[in-house]
Amino acid sequence: MTTRREFLRTSAFGSGAAALTPGLNQVFAAAEPKNAPRRFIFIRKSNGIRPDEVALPTFSDKERELDAKKEPLEVDLTQHELPPWLRALDAHKQHMTILHGLSTKMSENGHFSYSSVMGAFKSGRNSLSGIKRATIDFEIAKLFPSPFGHVELSLTGNYSSFRHGIVAGYSAPAPHQRNYCYADPQTAYNELFKTVTDTGAVDSENQMLKFLQQDEAFKAHVLKGREKRKLSNFVRSIESIRERNRQVEKMATDIARHLPELAPVHADGGANATTPEKQKAFTDILIAALVTGLTNVVTYTIDELSTPIKGLPGNEGDHISIHELGHHGGYSGVSAEEIRETIRIGHIQQVAAIVERLKQIPEGSGSMFDNTVLLYFPENGEGHHSWGTEAPFVVLAGDHCKLNLGGRYLRLPYHGTEGHKTLGNWYTTLLNAYGNPVEHYGDLDLEMSRKKLAQTGSIPQLLATTG
């Protein structure tokens, strides 16, 4: 098996490193086993995660009572059974944390969070003016530069059909700017691995350039002031994409070694692909993008309320609306609760596939997973109609992560009480652990402020003392 060190030593970058930008020089210099790049995977899901869905079935009576009352609680996952939908991760409990009790009231809740759950701000509807800051995934990507910097995947639609091509994403590189994302596996495959699949793509007007031009440039004649400056950012993006393509072209030989295989059903946007087929294909692409070093940060919207669910096990012939499930609507005699559970099981099967694959790839004295943090979380809080009082995170983190995680069910103090922690505290913890000393990331919680409760900074018990 080719190790990451061997990959980098034999890469075509070896003879041309002097021509790279400073950021790219940093990432390949940092790829030695002693200083391996850190990787982050953010997986957003819709319809909330209800608190009792992550409660451990083998809690003691006292633990069950504390959990039900939303009192602080910490137990050893390795001594308990996981809920059925999480059991694909049974073999990885020592690397798993169920982080409970974080509030998200400073972001949008209800049906959709748009960009806000990634930025800990109120955004209103999905508009550029509502994007207050660079989202957490982009902030982390700055700490670990790569050719693509950040990759966003999005399995969404319009209730009746999946989106396809390159479309507006949910992450944000800066205030008042929206990221782009790959909305179907074939487009992601073409754009990320085009140096192998299409040798003429670097000099062509590819889908990315067309998206930027069509989505923004047509507004140029009416834009003034700040809006005009936003457009200039997109123009600069076009040039940076061309430069990135030239750099990635040099990696073609090595990319070919890890090129994922897509089934023919994904051609032309994958209109006939089932939801599980699309999820599996995106998982393969996500892994390949990380293994080849094209990116160190991936954000994946695995579904949202408008995502059409097709070909779901047990309901193969149904066209399922996630929104309808949130209102207790079942299909073909199968209850909404059962279908929601099946959807979650499918998500966690993909999470397990990512973890298992990264654990198989050598890096230094361990594996790529040792330097990876994966976060699976609800984009809209604790239910279909959420309030933002708690949003459970399922976190998988390797042995070399700079966080005190692994093997724990950890419930923090409830919202509005002493010691409570918000989404902003959690994101501040991630940034502080990996080199960004920001005092606090994200907006403050109004109720915590009214009660004069401390709410800035990181979560001390989650920061590792070494590493």
C-alpha cells in the first residue's frame, strides 16, 4: 500500500515546488509524518437529532434520570451499547464522542439553518447580506492549506428531484460571500479529478467558471458600492481557480492512483440514482479528495428538508419527503419514525465507511484517521421544528487530534444555566486547539447574556493538555 509519505516523495510537485504559492508550500512541507496535515469532515443532516435519539439504551437508572432532566452527565461509551442507528460505529467507540447539550440559539433553527449553523450567527433567509463571517470550515481550512482549500458537497434538491452541477453552497469564505458546492457525484468527480479524467479541462471554461459568471456577472451593470466589491471577489475567484487547476494538473499521476469509481447511473447528474447510491458515491469522492491531498476540509450536506429520498431500504418504491416525515407522515405502511431511523442508519453507514477507510491508509506510525476529526450534526437543532436549546454532535476523532475526545457520552449543562456551552464555544474550542487563538468565535446567546452567565471562549474539558 502506498503511504502518504511515499505519495508526496514521488509526486510531480517534487521538481516544481518552488513555483507553488506559500500556502501550497506549507501544506506539502507539513505532510511529513511528524507534522501530518489535520483533516476535518463536517456532515450536516436535516430534520434535527432529537435528544432521546442519542440516549444510550444501557444507561443506569440514575444516568437515565440525569439525561432526561438534561443535567450534566459523562459516561464511558465503551461500557455501553449505542442506540441502534449508531451501531455501525460499534467498532469505533474508543474514537467516538456523543457531545450533548450545546445550544444553537445564535444561529437559525426551525426548518433550515442555511449558512448560520456553520458560522454561529443569525442569517435570516439564505441571502448574501445575512452571512456575517467566514464559516468554521473555512476558518479551519486556513490553518491547513491545500490546493482546493475547502470542498463542499451537497445532496439537496427541490422535493421532487436532486440538484445537479455546481450550485450555491452553505459555507462561506468571508462575510457576504457564499461558497459554491458540488450537487451531484459526477460533477464533483469531474471537477476534483479532472486532471485525470479530462486533460483539456484546465484551459477550458469549465462548470465552475460558468457558475461564477452566470450567477454573479450578469448583475454587474446594476451593482454599486459593496455589492460591486462582492462581484470583484468572484472575478478574482475565477483567476484563482485557473491557477489552482494548473497546480493540480501536476498531481495527475498520483491522483490516478486513488481515483474513485462511479457507477454509470451517476452520469448526467444522476437523475436515476437512488439516494443511497448518491450517498455512497459522495463518500468515495470525499475519501479520495482527502487521500490525494486535494483538500483537508470537506463539508457535506448529506440531506436537507428538500432532499428527495428515493430507493430507501424498506421503501424502495416511494418518493419520500423529509419534510413530510417531520410532520409524522409515513409511506407504504411504514411509520415516519421507522423511516427517520432508516435514514439515520444510512447516514451512519457512510460515516463508518469514511472512518474505516481512513484507518486503513498508513500515515507516519499510524493512519490518516489519527489526524482526522469528523463531525455529524443536525443543521437545525433538536427537532423538525427546533428551538436551538440543544444540538447533539456525534464526533469521531483520531488518536492525534488535539482534543480531549473519545469514548464518551458527554452531556453539558443545559441552556441558560451555569456552565452551559454554545455552538460558538464548541467552534472556538476547535479553532483554539488547532492554532487560531481567537477569544470567541460566533455570536453570543441573548438569554445567557441577560442572565450574565459566562459564555465566551473554548470548552476547557475538551482541550487536550498535550498533542
